[in-house]
Amino acid sequence: MIKLGRLDKFVAKPEKIVVEGEEITIYPLRLRDMSKLFSAKTDEERNALVLELFKDTLKKAFYMKYPDTPREEIDKEVEEIAFDKVQKFMDAFLKVNGLEMDVKKKF
């Protein structure tokens, strides 16, 4: 990674959270990641893009935590995480990125 010097203070910092006794680092989106969000035309489209970016961020967190585990295995297991655990990750993801989601519960 290139040292930014004066711009370093503007670089988003990751946030560490503990879920089920495991410390996981949630990495913030970068400007290059966020370009998709700017193309969203509706709230529903934006929410879908945030979810996609969230899943990518969660996978990255586990790739970094478990570098010896094949990515395909992590990708598969991330899809199986229980919803109550996902909520903890999502809260950290939204916080570290300064985002909000408009979610309407329909059960």
C-alpha cells in the first residue's frame, strides 16, 4: 500500500468487532467500491447494491482472518451465516461506512 502522507488522515479505518468470541475486522469501502452506489436510481436498487458490497466486505474480512482457507470455502460459508450474526456484521459495516439502509420488514 502506498503511504499517502498528508492524505492519510482521510483514509477510512477498519473497525474490529467481536462475534461469538471471534474478533473480526470490518474494512470500510473505498471510493472505487462506492461507484456502484452512485448509479442506483431507486432506494431498492441502492439497498441491493449495499447488500452486495456488504457480502464482499464480509468475505474480505474472513479472507484476511483466515488466509489459509480457500476463498471458495469462505464464499460458501458466508452465505450460511445465521441472520442474528449477520445483523452484528451489518451494523458494523454500516457504521464504518457511514451508511444507512431503508429496510421495511414484511413478514
